Amino acid sequence: MDLKFSSRNLLKLNYILFVPNIRNNLVSRSVLNKLGFKKVFERDKYVLSWYGVFIGFGYYNSRMFSDGF
């Protein structure tokens, strides 16, 4: 599965689970941690990076953080 960020960066996810009736894509923070991603949360915004390389950002929206796709 490919996650496309508003920064035009693309994050390819492998070994995903498909849930047909779910309304939003969910990504596990702990899985991202194990893969070396860094997440910085500040107020209603977060920034995602991988070994110092900016990947994307998102905002808090309706009880969850979402990417600006």
C-alpha cells in the first residue's frame, strides 16, 4: 500500500491487513517505530521523518491524526 503525503513523498507499506468495512486507513505508531520512523507531535500537528529525512506531516482531525492527502 502506498501512502501519499502532501509533501509529495510516498511511503510504501508492506504486510498490511485489509479490513473492508473500515472508513479510515490506520497506521500503527509502534510498527513505524520498529521501522526507524520518528514522529514528533506538537499541539495539533505531527511530523514524520525517517533517519533525518522529512516524510510528511499531518493534523489532528476528528479524534485522530490524519495526513494531508
